[in-house]
Amino acid sequence: MVFYYCTTAVEQEDSAIQAPFVLPKGFDLDIDLVAGQLIYDKINLQNISGKIGLVDQTLRLTDVQAQTLGGTMKLLGSLKSDGLSPAAFDFKYDVVRLPFEGIYKSVISVQKLAPLAEYLKGIFNSTFVVSGLLDQEMFPDLASIAATGYIETIEGQLSQLPFLEKL
């Protein structure tokens, strides 16, 4: 499924909100998702399964699971984009046995929010609940993010920290 940016009549009149895309009105759609591969930015998701629903200009993901970056990711949440307010997301992520190196290199928000992760080597499990707005390129607006969660290190090593090497 591909979404394209479209301008609503409200936007044409007053240019109040521009969303990267607008989800269609009047749909009540449920899809069983099975896909071999999906690439989102630098993240290659494989063996994807779950459910996608579209109701009231809100896309809902339920029991979505994929192999990625050497581990497993599970996703539950929603994305609303009606063209009248900024596109907003609310997701719960569970990752199992994910390498620190892969997540840091592939996820821009990790680079911005946890720069120390660049120096971590090893494997971790994590659960995060995150919500916020999307910018025009469909990336999270970092200033709008609210998140809670934890990281459980399975194997970990912190190395090559520039300030420790100077000591």
C-alpha cells in the first residue's frame, strides 16, 4: 500500500496544516499482513506478519512482527492523518535480541536521542511506548516525542569512548 501526499480543501483555503499524506475517509478496512520484505529508510524488515486496519483516517497495526537488524521486532499502535491536524503516531515496540550496532547505524532517532549507543556492542531486548508527530518526510518530529520504556542488555560492552580514551 502506498500513500501519496494530497491537499485537502481545508488546506487549499487556509494552508493551516500540511501532512505528509492524508488517510482516506469512510473506510473500514482490515488486512491480514504477510510480506517477505519491506524497506523503511535504512531498515530492512523481513518475514512480516500481523494485522492492519483503517478506520476514521487512522491506521492501526495489531500483532505486527518482523525480523530486522539481526533481531525480532513486534509492533502495536496507530497512525492518524486527517489533513486537519499534524500526522500523529502512538506505538508500542518490543524488540528481542537486537544488536546495538545495527540499531544505531539504521535508526536516526537513536542517533539523535541516544548518542552513547554508538559505542555499545552487544545484544539487547527492549520495550518502548512512543507517541508524537510526523514531519513532512514521515519521520518523527523529535521535539514532539513522548516515550517510556526500558532496555535490557543481554550482552554488552561499552568501548572506544573518546573522553575515556583521553584519560
